[in-house]
Amino acid sequence: GHSIVTLDDMSTTDIQDILDRAGYIDAHRAEVSHTCDGRVLATLFYEPSTRTRLSFETAMLRLGGKVIGFAGAQLASVTKGESISDTLKTVSNYADVVAIRHPKEGAALVAAEASRVPVINAGDGGHMHPTQTLADLATLRSRFGRITDLTVGLCGDLTFGRTVHSLIETLCRFGDVHFVLISPEELTTPQYVLDRIDATPSCSYTEVRDLTAVIGDLDVLYMTRVQKERFFNEDDYLRLRDTYILDEAKLAMSKPDMAVLHPLPRVNEIAVEVDSDPRAAYFDQVRNGMLVRMALESMVVGDDLAGYEPARPLSG
Ligand code: CP
């Protein structure tokens, strides 16, 4: 196995295999429960998390493995000034695979370079969140039966929303997606992400400010939280945080089978009344997040999944 800093570190065949494996694991929980016997996952979380850390951990436990780590760097030797590299040179003696979340862009790459075992990026600042993208793709596949030929609206904080950057990067590899990028002027998509769309002949984008003007065109509406922790200025955050609020009145303007995704946590950007609408897919994402992390851990450090036959030839 090798490290996954972005999903560019996996072939498209392997990404599709992860989605296949996640479905297989869901239907064969008992059969796969020893796939990671004797293996140890370390979770190094230098930033808050509910879903990512707990799903990485429960995934390893449900595959028969064990978990070590810290949540909240204040309890680790980072408070004494230890570097990411030294932390990985240490922890990679203890664990077979490491999941790391860190507030700095590039931290997962630094970690991977220092580690003797595979490192999986669980979110590095405003850069990338590849395992969230696997959950997003699994959710799109279960809703639409495909991850191409879609009009995908991404709404909110497109500057700092790392889940958006990972999702666009990966959808471009499969192709045939039109992105509608909906954000305030101050929170537009970074140029390196736009370049990725521009470099993909079958993909295109439009940038708009008004959600209601475009919501009727969308197959997918991916809402995001304004990333308070990445702002330098509290006033800017307060001014921008409630720019887009999806409620039933706005949802009524969308296609009946549009899927509403959100990586969560949400603050105000999706009204709770939307949760009971069949278009709401964000708690499906949560469930798929655990299943894809089980699939990924089994692929990176596990034995063969009992009874599972890959649909496609895998890369080495
Ligand atoms: N979606 C996601 O990364 O959630 P957490 O920050 O709770 O892990």
C-alpha cells in the first residue's frame, strides 16, 4: 500500500474498486470482520473532527484491527514543539497505517514523506480531503447509478472548503461534469482547482453568486460550511457565513431527484426542515464515509476481502 494525500494518488480503477468494495462490505459485514486482524491504525488529529476520526476508527475496529492515536494535539508532544516529520518517524513504528488531519495545507504530504507506513490524508487545511470524496462518490453512485454526466453545483465557501477541491479534482478524472460554482466574491474557487477543470475537455464550469438562479439546473447541490477556522478576520466570517441558506422554499425550485450533499458539520447553511426531504443525501454520506474507509483500510493494509471478486483488474 502507498500513501493517499489526494485521490490523484489512486488510479481511477482503484477508486471504482473502493466504491465496489464499500457496497460488498455493507452486504457482508460478518464475512469481512477479520480482514484487518492484527493491524493497527493510528489517528493523528491536530484539528477537530467527529465523522472522519470516528469513522476511520470504527472502520478499523469492524475489520478486526485496533486503533491508537490522539484527538486534540494538546495531549501530544506537538505541544513541546515536535515536528510532523518526527511524529511520523515515531508513530510509523507503532502502526500499520496512519490517518492524519492537520490545519496546514501540505501537512499530509510531509507526513507521508517521513512515514514508513501508508499515510492517509484526513484533511489538510483548506487543501484536500480525499476520503470525504470517496464518501461523496459512493453517495452519487447510489443516487444516480453513475458519477459522470451530471450538473454539480457547489455552494458556499469554495476557497477554504477542502472537500470541494478534492471532489472537483476527482470528478474531472472521470469526466463529463458541468460544475456550477456558487459563492460570494470573497470565497471563490482557487485557481489551481479551476485549472483542473480547464484541463479536462469533457468538463466545464460557470461561476455565479445567486443560488436561486441556478438551483433548477442542478442534479447535485453540494452545500458547504463557511470555514470559520480559516478566516483571519472575525468580521469577514460573520458577514459571509449566512450568504446561502438552503430551506424548503429554495428546494422547491429544484429538480425532484436533485441530491443535496454536505460534508457536515453544518451550521446554518441547510435548514433542519430539509432533512426529511428525499433529496437530502448528507446523512447517506456519513454512512458511506464509514463504508469507504473500511474499503480503503482493507485495500491498503488488509487481507483479501472474503468472497470479494474485483470487477476490474487492479493496479499493483
Ligand atoms: N466531513 C468531515 O470531515 O467531518 P468532521 O470534520 O466531523 O470529520
